[in-house]
Amino acid sequence: MGILCKIASMFGFGSCDKSDEKAAVKPAVKAKAKAAKKTSVASANGKKYVLIGAGPASVRAAETLRKADANCSITMIGEEVESPYSRMALPYYLSGMIKEQGTHLRKSDGHFDGLNINHVHAKVEKIDAKKNKLALNNGDSYDYDQLLIATGSRPANSPFPGSENKGVVNCWTIADGREILDTIKPGSKVALLGAGFIACIIVEAMLKRKVDLTVMLGRTGQMVSRMMDETAGEMIKSWCEAKGVKTILPSSIKSIEAGPALKRDDGSLTEFDLIIVATGVYSNIEFLDDSGIKTDQGILVDASLRTNIKNIYAAGDVAQGVDFSTGGQSVHAIQPTAVDHGRIAAVNMMGGASHYKGSLGMNVLDTAGLVSTSFGSWGGVEGGDTTTLVDEENYKYVRLNFKDDLLVGAITVGRTDFIGVMRGLIQSEVPLGEWKEKLIEDPTLIMNAYLAKSLDVA
Ligand SMILES: Cc1cc2nc3c(=O)[nH]c(=O)nc-3n(C[C@H](O)[C@H](O)[C@H](O)COP(=O)(O)OP(=O)(O)OC[C@H]3O[C@@H](n4cnc5c(N)ncnc54)[C@H](O)[C@@H]3O)c2cc1C
């Protein structure tokens, strides 16, 4: 089991792509892929499947299609020159825990050729949904019977002018990872603009590289404010500060200057060796303008991952699909959701009837050794009940949110023992009955509640 799978399964990400190191499917076709130019060519009776993107969602979809149909034509178009890789692995690459090849989603040479999956390195610029055709930035065009859009997301621009200066990077692609590693050494001065989920993971990697780190907090002065409440965010912040991380507020920064340097509100310049921008993410949907595909924050999809157009599906970070907690549609930009989406979309593209029952908003974060989690409605629900247990001195926190006698959301800091159980109780929607009051008195009884009530239901 690879390091990513170990981490994912440790925290109850049951849907970790276990084929991380092995092919998910046995090659149905051994033939070498022919370089498809201009248009993808279906074999004898095969359908033409085109997948845009070469991340976890697309890779899983391509392998699912091939496993079921040895004859269809599968073209996976990704704009990066790399072998398909996992962005989730970048922090482990940065910290030195894995080498670059360890970030690859499939480790064996020729994996995609062996499955007769045609991996094209180009950017899709336009979709003509009426003619079932795509236009690429290299002048080629592809037609399709069924299309999957899995273009993921991209980092938000820095909120300050000057991010084009040398030494200002994102941490999004392998190319970014290489640039960061080429620049930093122990003692380097690094500013990290952002304090969200991805920024916190980068903190961990930077501290392992022993850099002198300054982190720009969120507008409210909090860390991870989109996935944790104030108590948890404060604990994570003071944990980082205790590890030597300096924190600054966005309001204290005017601009990014050459150097690179941060111009502060008092006019002074603080120089850095590197400035990493990690201030949020957006789904990659701009190229869909005029395509007729309906979008909001992402591409709107139903439970089968189908868009408003019959033969076009979307999966992963770019898809705005069923949300387990709210019943509405949300973008859940995490890898387990992307992998699930990819598989389910592929089944449906082949005419199957697989439904996604909704992703549970779920975050598991290791910030310089302090593990924190949030699940479902972590901020509570209107008219619901909440119980908390705080031990600031030892960086331990548990929060449980209930609606009637159901557990609907939870947060933990400094405790990994409850993670699987919390997720299980929320997802299985087991009525807690008398155990709700016991948990309000003592949230640490959650394992007992799980065993009592889940076994009842079983
Ligand atoms: C630093 C970092 C740490 C992370 N840590 C975690 C974590 O711990 N746990 C977790 O669950 N998730 C984590 N994530 C998020 C996770 O990586 C994403 O949820 C996952 O990559 C989504 O997969 P995807 O296939 O939808 O999109 P992506 O992996 O983004 O792949 C999208 C693909 O589409 C391509 N593309 C985009 N536009 C076009 C176009 N127009 N034409 C052709 N190709 C295009 C891209 O080049 C790429 O190949 C992390 C992300 C980052 C950046």
C-alpha cells in the first residue's frame, strides 16, 4: 500500500484509489495505442469515449471503461506534459517523503499504452456539443460519442498586485513542486499566502524542509476557516506558532514586489526567497462558455454525474454534484470524491445505471503533526444541538452537531481515534436515541454510541 493510500485509509477514506500502485484493472487490451491525430478512431464496433483531464477522476474513468469494454476507443486529453499524477501527493514530494515518480497515479511504464488508452497532451479550448466535437490548442479536433469533463480546479490568483514577480509560485502542479524544491534550502525565508486546507498541508512540508516560514492568515485572522470553527482554527494557529511559524494578517500586506518581497501597510519591504500563493481554488469551467453546458461554481451534474447534455458527464473537482449533507449540489474538491465520480460516470457513459449518493464534506488535515478533521455540517444546523469538549493546553478538541437524534457534523483536533466512527455515524444516519444525551454529556463516548446503535441497526 502506498503512502497516500495508507494516509487515506488511516483516516477512513474508504474510497482511496487502492490501485495507486497497481493497475486497477488487468489490461483488457495489450496492443500499443496508436497516436490519434485529428480525430479519435473507434475500433470496429467500439464507441468513442473522450475524457478531458488526466487527473484521478479521468484515470479512474478510463480504466473503468476499458475494464468493461476491450474494443472501445478511449482518448484522455490532459494539458500537462506529465504522466498522470496526484496533486494530493505534492506535499509529500516537497517534504522529501516521496520522489517525483511517487506522485504518479500509475507507476508502471506504458500503463496507459498497455490498456490502449490514448493519452494526448494538449489543452481543450472549445466543446461543440451539437456536433460532438472538441477543439484543442494544437489545432487538432476530436469527435466523441460520450464525453467526460474532468478538468479539475486551479489555484485562485493572489489578492495582491505583483504575483507575476519572479519567485512567486503556486503549489498546484509538479512543475510548481520542482520550482519550489529548486529554490528552498534549510533557513530559506518563505512566505505562504493563505491558511486554508492546502496551505496547512504545505506548512507541514515546509517545516520538514526547515525553512523560516511566515503564513498569511485568513481575513478574520483564522486558519482553515472554511472547514473548521474558531476554536479549532485557533488551536491549529497556536500549534503552528509554537513550532516557530510567524503569522501575519492580509490587511498588513499592500503588494508583492520584486525580490520577491511583501510591501507592508507601513511601507516597509520584507524580502523572501520564495512566496507561495495558496489562497483558494476555482473549478476549471471557463472553456465551457458558449458550450450550452450548465455551470454554477462547477459543472452542474445529477446523481449519475450527467450534465444537462445527454452524452456529456463531469467528474471530480470540476463537478458540482449531490451533497450528502444538504441534498443540494456542491463542489467537493477532494481526491476520494474525484475517484468515485470517475468510476460512476464511466459506468453511466456505457449505459449503466450507477448513482452517486452524495459526497460527505470531509477534511482530514495534518498540520505539522497536529491532526484535525471536519465532517458534514461541521458548523451545526439551524435548530440543532451541539456539544464540545476543549482541552486547549493539550491541543485536543471534539465538537459534535446533532439534528434531532442524528449526528450530522463533527470536528476534532488532536484525536484520530474517533474519525472512522464519526464518519460512519453521519453517513449511515443511524438514530442515536438515548445515546444523543449521553454524547452531549460526554462526546468521548462516541465509539460506545456507534457500537450500540450501529449494531442495533445491523
Ligand atoms: C497541494 C495539494 C494538496 C492536496 N491534498 C489533498 C488531500 O490531502 N486529500 C484530498 O482528498 N485532496 C487533496 N487535494 C485535492 C486533490 O488533489 C483534488 O481533489 C484532485 O486532484 C481532483 O482530481 P481531478 O481529477 O478532479 O482534478 P485534477 O487532479 O486537478 O486533474 C485535472 C486534469 O485536467 C487537466 N486540465 C485542466 N483543464 C484542461 C483543459 N482545458 N484541457 C485539457 N486538460 C485540462 C489538468 O492538467 C489535469 O490533468 C490536494 C490538492 C493540492 C493542490
